[in-house]
Amino acid sequence: MNLAGTLSKELGLRLSQAEAVIGMIDEGNTIPFIARYRKERSGGMDDEMLRSFEERLRGLRRLEERRNSVLSSLEEQGALTDALRTKVMEAESASALEDIYRPYRPKRRTRAMIAREQGLQALADFLLEERPSRPVEEEAKRYLDPEKGILGTADAIRGAEDILAEQISDEAGFRSFIRELSFSEGLLGSKLRDEALREEKSVYEIYFDFQEAVKSLPPHRILAINRGEAEKVLSVKLLAPEDKILDRLLSAVLRRGNRLSRPFLEESARDAYRRLIAPSIETELRNQLTERAKESAISVFGMNLKQLLLQPPLSGKVILGWDPGFRTGCKLAVIDETGRVLDTAVIYPTAPRHEIREALSLLSSLVKKYGVSLISLGNGTASRESEQIIADFIRESRLPLRYVIVNEAGASVYSASRLGAEEFPDFDPGQRSAVSMARRLQDPLSELVKIDPQSIGVGQYQHDLNQGKLSEKLRSIVEDCVNSVGVDLNTASVPLLSAVSGISRSLAKNIVSYRESHGSFAERRELLLVPRLGPRAYEQCAGFLRITGGKEPLDESAVHPESYDAARKLLSLLGLCEEDIRSGRTREIESLLSERGIRKKELMDATGLGEYSLSDILRELEKPGRDPRASRPAPLLRSDVLKLSDLREGMILEGVVRNITDFGAFLDIGVHQDGLVHISELAERYVKHPSELLKLGQVKRVRILSVDEKRGRISLSMKNIPS
């Protein structure tokens, strides 16, 4: 298989482009490195396109491995003909390849095998003759053999029909059109398994008597039905267009001259479909539907994680992290503008102790002593009660203070982890969690990389997904986010460094150890002194690591060291120098180009840079070390709190997007329970997926459609909201 040719056709790329990307991947280059520093070779493909390319490349290589395995098996069986080899080589999908291989695949002992052992293959061949020379019953008498279990003509005919049924079932062409019809015109139906459960409220209620076209089933419904089936609440069946399939199958099997054998051929074809083909195709299609649904869920998870990681940092503020609790109290931690812990405390304003006066006194002391301007409140147990206390405190104290509710998913995992213990050995898990609350508001990316992405909780049907694929997807998302933002080499933690292109966890530990032993890095080149960090790793990681105030001004930017000479030449042509980067003069680059009438083609010729690289370097010199997160919406700062009972139908409120699913989005509107904007309530127009309109962390105005206090459900709408 010509991998580059196939990929270029499927993804709409030039052949040379596909060949170049395959070459770079095979050379061991990371996706972030290719996306940022090899744009000329990749044709400007971004990280998402490159990830899709890499995934499809792996899939094609798996198909090629299976193709070679099939050819070897056929050759060992002595069944490999030139025609069969051609079919195998031309198979474009795994299902097409398996259909070709099916007749030759080792099988368990079947009814057809037994019939062949009884010597009935010749009778089966007789049934297929264009014009049988005698009645089938008469021909069948020739095969009677009590020793082989053939006592009468009915036994012989039944055995011959079993052989024909298997032959029909193994025909690739038949399976192909049956698969196609089952998908294009079939329905997936589900029913309640036990009628005694019908009166009970269930999350699967809508699937008790349910049918929907297979080809239009949305991913979340497939996963919901699968879970209901696994929990033995639902029975599920693929309802294929049987009459249409049998008509086509019979017309393909029967010929005009088959008058004498026609009833037997019809029986064989029906048996082939109902007993052998239909169950197999049902399993195959349901597996495909499930796999597609899981891929979609993984994609949604990845999209949400990316948006969460790229939420803008609230830098330059002293923040108090609040980990709420009842019996064990609320843990507090104050961090300064750099994330350094200034103080910790425990208060008990909630049940069972209700020490509100003492709690407010200590809270006031911490806020005034350290100049706290923000409280970052976790949304877990006792969050509702803590929020009310904070809101009352802000109102009564009249201090310039606001609070933000942050998703504390994964905080308990981090606080009890070895990493948490290494970072804060003298803190208990609650105190570590409070620090995490504050830091994930100050710099979400730096803090959240410390947590297993699967523990962050921004997806759907997480536990039903392929954990290996999910982990791989989330790892790549973390890697792309970290590298798009860049990392401060002199402050980055081991988890953050581990996500940088070309840096393994062991290398990250070596970097931190070197930094602790030798002091801050003065320039990027010093990385080459780190044990086991060689030229290859340096090439992959250097551009993503920043050094502020070091020897080399370009080290503060995303310009790769391999392009420093070109960047210096570029600055010289514009009458600038490296120190102008720090002074801010390079922000005038565009106007300098315009004033001097310098065209980019001239700069490319003078520096040897390609068009992509030149544009990137110019953009970076204008805003060295820019943070792409700065353009994203800031979190919603609150000073008051609502109760569920305060909500009324028709109320318009501001909410923060907390999670996006296939069927809608969940928004925090200031009560303990998130509200759901169903996909049908996102806009007046048709919306294919909520991600078209929403991103995690966005602040949106919504209308209350309904409130179910008993079930804790809030329905929201974004339609017809006045500006």
C-alpha cells in the first residue's frame, strides 16, 4: 500500500506533503515540534491536523500488518492464487479484508463441516447446478449411509443445505450489500427487559420502547443504550430490512434453470441470512456504532479538556483557596502572585460545629493580612454552604473581594498522590487541595497537568470508553496545550516539563534536579548540560521553554535556537537589535516594514527563512512570549449567591460553561446545581454540536425554562436572550 498516496487522497493533501509528514514522524519528531517549527515541510498543518494524520497513519499500518498476516495464512494453506492475492491487496478496509479471508479462516466445528465429512459436498454442488438432471429427492438417495448418520433423504438434503448456507454466508459480495443495507435502512431498537420496572423512574426511560435509524443515531444515545443493556435494563436488537435483503440474496443465488432445486436453495439462502449472516452483521455493526460513539465521546472529552487547560490565568493576584468540608472543616490556603504558599488554616463554619463567628474572624484576618482579592472555592461537598458564608462575608465586610467557583475534580487525587506529598510534605491532603484550588485559578494549565486527565471530569460516559485510547488522546491534548503556551524553564514543575515536546518524565526530573543544584538557567543552551538531555531532545524542546531575564533575549520568545541567526539578521535589516526585544521596540516591526517599504520576499531572501517561519518569527518578535490564553474569556467573578428556590421560570442570568456534551451544555448559574442547555435550546438555527457555539469557561446569558427542585434539575435556554 502506498501510505502517502492514500493519506494525501483521504485528507486532501499534496503527495509531497504527506510524504514529508510521514518522514518527520518516522524520524521521531513530536507533533508540537512539527506543527510549530517544521511548517515549511508540513505545509502549515496545525497540531489537530497532524494528530489526525498520525492516527490514520497508524490505522493504515495496522491494516497493512493484517493484510500481510492474511497473505501468509493463505499461502500456508496453499489457497493463495493470483486472483485472491489481488483481492487481498485491493481491500481498502478491515471489514473488506476480513470478508475476503472469511472462507479460509480457521473455524470451530460447524454443521457444514459435519456435512462435508458425511460426503455431502457433491449433493450441495448438485443443488447449485444450472439445470439439475433429476429430482433432488432422487439424487439424495445416493448419499444414504447409516454409518455416517444419513438415514433418509431428508438427512442428506439438510446436510447439503447446511453446506450451501455456509458457502453463501462466506461470500464477500453478499456480506457487503447486506452490511450496507443493514446500516443504511436498518433500525436500532430497544425494549424494557422487565415490565415490572416500567413504573419506576429510570435514566433509561426514553429507551423502554425505542427505535431509530442506525445511520442517524447520535453517539450519546448509542452509549446510553449500551449501558442500559449492560445493566440488564434494556434488550437491544438491530432491525434490518429483512424482506429487501432476502429478495436481493435470493435473486443472486437462484437462476432460471434451478426449477427442481429452487425450494432447497431458497431454504439455504434464508438459513444463511438468519442463522449465519444476520447475527454476525448485527454484532459487527453494533461494534462499529459503539466504536464510533466512543471515538466521538473521546473527542468531546479532548475538546473540553483543551478548553479547560487553556482558560486564562488570573495572574498578579493574591488568592485564597477554599476546600469546603463538613466534619473535617474547610481548608484554606493563601498563595501570592507567583503561586507561593503564604499561609494555611482550617475553619469550621459548617455542620456539625457551626463555628461561624470564629471562621469569619480568621477569614477576615487572612484577607487583610495578605491583601487577598479573590477566593477560589471548590465545588465539592459543603460548597453550597461555604458559598453562602463567603457571599455574606463579602457583603458585610465591604472589602474589594470576589469569589470564583472552580471545578475541584481531581483535586483529591492530586492531594493524596505521591506528587502532592513531594510538593507539600508537611501539609495534610486537605491543605494540598486548598492550594490546588487557588493555583488552578491562578494558572489552570500549570496546576491541572499534575492530575491524571481522566480524573478532571469534563466528558461523558468516561468509564465506558477504551481507557488506552482515552489516555492517549488526553495525553496528546495536554502536550499540545502546554507547548502552545510555552513553559518557564526556571519555575516549571516536573509534570509541566514532562508535557513539553521531547522531554520524558525522567528528563524532567533531571532538569529540576540540575536547576536545584546549579541555580536558575541563564540560557537555553545550558539545557545541554543536563544529564541525558542530548542534542535530539534539545532540538525538540528548546523552542517551547522560556527564560525571562537571561543572557539571551531571544530565549524569552518562541523563536527556536536554530533560527537565532536568521532572527538577528532580520532585526538588523529593520535597524533593531536583540535588546530591543526587552525594551519593547520590536512591537513596531509592522510599522517599520511599512515605513521602509520592505517586502516579506526580500526578508525571506536575506534570511533564508521560509514564508511560514518568517511570519512566525515576526509575530513572535512583536509580542515575545505572548500567552495565547490571554484572548480567552475571563472567569465569572461573583459576590453574591442564589438558591435553587430563588430561580423562576423566565429569569435571565449569567452562567459559566462547565461541561459540553453531544446533547447540550451544562452551565453554572450561581446555584449548587448546574443547569442544562439542551442542544435544541442553543440557537434558533440548527446546531450540529454544542461546540459550534460554546467553549468551556465562557460566560453566557441564559433563560430559566424550568426548575425541578425535587430532582435537582434546571433547564436553560439561550434562545431570544435580549442583549
